[in-house]
Amino acid sequence: NQQIKLSTELDELTDHTHIVAKLDKVNIEDFTPFFLQKPSLKGILSGTARVREPFGKMFLEFTGDADSLSMDEQYIGKVDLNGSANSTTGMIRFNAESHDSAFDFRVNGHYNYLDSTGDRLGIKMSGKKIDLAILKPYLNSIFGNMEGDAEADLEIKGTGSETELTGLVKIRKASLLVAYTQCRYTLENEVVKFEKNIIDLGKLRLKDTLNNTATVTGRIGHHFFDEMSFDNIKLETGKLLVLNTAKKDNKQFYGTVIGSADMSINGPLTNMVMNITGKPSYVDSSHIYLPTGSDR
């Protein structure tokens, strides 16, 4: 079902011959891995590409749209696109805009595939509505089943091998599952700040599935969502569902605990230290199982 129609045209000003390519339902996944490994993109591309001076200092311009676009397996929808690529400098410039039901955003940026040390990548995004499910591939080691939407004003910069994300995300309403405790919490009208290699949680107010509340503060360190580490993450609550695990989640201990708690998390994922001081509620049922199936 993919089709590319080629024709030539004469530039009235320079007398140079250009190549015009009309793309119809071209699979994005077939060519993006050659210049962009992460994030992975999928979708169907249609539009018009004009190649100026194809046998000299080639310059490419494109206008069209990507249908059923997804990024790292997360569906985005239809996105209007325009951009250019300069073979001499290696600079690719692009603009994207979407007004789908789950995403309403504008993106503009550049990517230089010939520059490995300088200003390699720069992307600015302004989003009126962003589906938080798009963060699942980056945060699934900490949180699972993220749902909800947010407003965003973010910037991605890449210099050499470093890629950093900065900006603000305002969470309208969202829910997430904490991987370690299997407790689901909801957030509403909260702001998370992204600094260089840091996610600053500020002071978040959580609500559990039983309508109890807690506050969370602290920061999460990362290198573009790799090598995650916790910097004095604190949870404080007078009453909250703090553990909701089964044997399949944790064979060492598991159960359900509702009560007051002060919890701190520090260190990298590979050597995390969690300290909890808590007191189960007298009016709610709590229980922890310590399996004795091994003589060790």
C-alpha cells in the first residue's frame, strides 16, 4: 500500500532541476532508525518532499502528515508535519502539530546527524493536553499503569552523548501504580518540574483508593530516564494504604497495610534504601505475611 511518485521541476530562478516526491502511506518505521534510534517512531507518512540540487548540495523540504503516529509504542494519533534537511550541514529542522483527542500540542526543533559533540538535538514542546501514558516506557520501573492527562512546557537538548529534559508539567488529573507497593494513587492539579538530570516532585498530594491522603516530596535523578536514582523521596501521611502486595509481587513479605507512615527512599534502583516508620490503623484491617517455605 506504500507509494512514492517521483517527478522533476525546473527552478525558475536558478535553472537547477529539483526532484519532487509525493509520498502516500509510507511506513515511517522503514527509515527513521537510520537517523533516530530513540525514541522509536511508527506511523504512516503522506505528503510532498522537494529535493533541491539532488546532485550537489542537496536540500530537502517536506510538508505532510503522519497518521496513526506512535512513539515508543504509545499511540499519539494524526500529526501535521513540515521540515527540512540540509545534507551539507547535517541539520534537520521540523515542526509538528496535533489536535487529536488524547494529544493537543505543538513541537518545533532540530537534529544534526553530522554533529556528535555540539548542538546535536533541540526540541521545544508546548502541550495543552498530553496523555501521560506516553511516559510509561521511561518510568515503568517505578510506576505502572499511568493514566491521565497534563499540560506541558518542555525542552529537550542533546549535546554529544548527553540528552536532557527541562521544563514543567502540570498534572490535571492522573493515577499511577507504585511498583514496589502495588498501591494506586491519584493526583489532581499538581506541578512536576524537570531540571537537568532531575525530576523535582515539589510537594505532591496523593489520594489512595480509600480516599485517604498523603504528601510526597523529593527528587529523582536520571540520565534521560536511564540510571534512575532517588534523592530523599519522602512520603508523610496520617492514614494511607501503604502496602497492597500479593505473594507474586514479593516472595519475602507481602500483605495489606493501612495506617500512618513516614517513608523515605534514597539511592539508585540497583541499591535502593527504603526506610519506613509506620503504625497500622486500629480501625482498619492490616496484615503482613512472612512465608516460611524455605529453611533459610
